[in-house]
Amino acid sequence: MHQLVIEEFQNRFGASPTHIVRAPGRVNLIGEHTDYNDGFVLPMAIDRAIWIALRPRPDRRVLLHSLDFAEPTDFSLDNLTHAHGWSEYVRGIAWILQQQGFTPGGWEGTLASDVPVGAGLSSSAALELALLRAFWTVSDFEWDGARMAQLAQQADHGWVGIQSGIMDQMISALGMANHALLIDCRSLDVELVPLPDAIRVIILNTATRRGLVDSAYNERVAQCRIAANFFGVPALRDVSLAVFNTKAENLDKIIRRRARHVISENERTLQATSALRRGDAKTFGELMNASHESLRGDYEVSSHELNTMVQIARQQAGCYGARMTGAGFGGCAVALIEAVVTEDFVKSVEAAYTQETGLQPNIYICQAGDGEKVVSASQTSEVSKLRKSE
Ligand code: GLA
């Protein structure tokens, strides 16, 4: 990708880029549909990313060619209007920066990605973080990962029109190689949790995605608000299982199930983090399994294909646990397995899933990668910024 994006830049602009930035996609290990309830999540950044090669422009234009789309994004920072598709994200980031009082500069570049789009691996958050970093290289604002994640989320809400939580942007900004990241989605405090060498995280793409995902997502967000109001708290994060068990009987049946998922998932996420810290993959896997059952039964965001994939994964030797991951309604499952069984696991799951569903899954053996960064030219630019502030 690195080479590809540079070559494309040279072909387009007949010169070398001044900066290369990249931001990764993510997979969530546990803590699903908890982020917009001010709760806990435990994702990791993956070793697949969006790359942008760029150079500053003397004017206030932004021009970006993507290797995956024929139409470039091309607009003036002084005249922001809505567009379609991926272009909306570029405009959204330009919009939020100006909205928040920053003065972004113009730039031109090329973009390449190996984060599959629409698979639930957060290609949009990766795009947003890469764009923020691209703007940073040609502007004069401080970089703070959590703050940038918030800006990306505000762009989603205010420009793109998606009510996303904060998990995807936070992990794309702050992930670290060989670690998962516990994120407190209220305070935005983070803790790195090392991933033991002897385990592998496998992403199992069901090759399905339901159109309903956005409306169902917004409906879940609304149901959680109703539940929080019922308990008289700002968010479901503030309700323990003990309080839930004593008070929930007067709650509407569906809302009660939604709340039970969120409240129990927060507890599972904290328990899973402790398990991972002590290298207890067995307990971690059991908590992943319980998370899936709760998402399937109480939160109702799984699908036939996800359930099939999860079941097949769990039947394999060396699998500690498996669950759907991300928003749901298709997309990916994630499994935690013993590293030594990886090859057999992948082959068997692939064959069994195709046999059961007739679909060809995509399976990614993932390493936890670093969060966004300036890949080259970073040294010079970091150093010059440091010098400026010294
Ligand atoms: C999507 C959202 C996240 C989070 C997950 C569910 O990926 O973008 O913010 O809510 O769904 O955990």
C-alpha cells in the first residue's frame, strides 16, 4: 500500500509527495453496542489501513484521488457543499475542523486502502483519521488522538449524518501494535492490554451485510436512551446488574432486553480485560461466547450467517471463543484461537461455512497494528513542529 500510494501520487502529480499518512481499521474483541452508552470497549487496530500520499497546495483547494473510485474529491475549503459517497467524509472533516475554529490548509493527494468497505472493520473511521492527519500535515494545529477521534465523530454526526459511537475513531487514533485497547467511552481514558503471543485473533467475514443496519442501529441507540431515562441516569453505563435485577421488571420487555445486554456487556468487557491481562485466554473466550449470545438473544443484532459462522468457529480445535463483532446484521465475526492451530482453523472454517451457506467467506489472520501515523516525512515534520514550540 505504501509503495502503491506513492506511485499513484507520482503518476498523477509528476512529483513525490511530501507526506504519507495512514490510519487503520479495527476489530472489536468485546464490548459491543456499549460505546454510545458511555460504557467500555476492547478493540484492537488491525494491520489493514487507509493510506494517503499528499503535498500542500498554495490555494484552499482539496483534491484527492482514490485508487478505488473513478471520481476524485475536489472542493474549495471556502465553499463546502454536500456530495455523495466517500467524498462526504473528506468534506465532513474539512467542515468540522473549520467549525471548531481550526484553519486547515489545502492539499492534493492519492488514497489507497486495504480495509474492506462495508465489512464492519471501520473503513470510515480509518478514512476520517487519515484525513485529519492529512490536514494536520498542512495546517497548524496540535495533534491529540482522543480529541481527533471526537472531531471525527462530530463530522459523522453533523455532516455525514450517521449517529456513530466513539469506539472506531478512538482505536484508529490510539491503537498500538500487539495490544488491545480498553476504552472508557465516557472519560475517553484508555489502557493498553498486551495480547499474548500464543493466541491469534481471526476475523471471519461472512460476506453478508444487511441494508437495515443504519436504521436498526439508530433504533438501538434510542431504546438505550429510553432505558437510561427509566433508571434515571445519564447513560446505561451507570446501571449495575444488581440494580437492573431489582428494578427492571417494570420496564417494557424489549427495552429490558436491550438494557440487559448493555449492562451485562460492560461487566463482561471489564472481566475480559482482566482475563487478558493475566493471559487467561480460556476465560476471555467464554466471555466472547456469552457476548455473542447476548447480542443474538437480547440485543437482536446478529444474523443467520453470523450465528452459523460463530458456531462453526467454536467447533474447531483450539478455538477459545467466537462472537459477532461491530454493529451486526452481517459483516464479521471474530474468533480467538491458539496460534498453533491457525492454518487448520482457517481451512476448516472456510470449507464448513461455504458448505452451510453457499457463501465464500473472507478470513483475515490479524495482528494488532499501530494507530494512525505519519509514515514518512513524519520525522521531519514532527521535528520541525517540536523545534517551533521549543
Ligand atoms: C459500529 C459503530 C460503533 C459501535 C459499534 C457497535 O461499529 O460505529 O461506534 O457502536 O457499531 O459496538
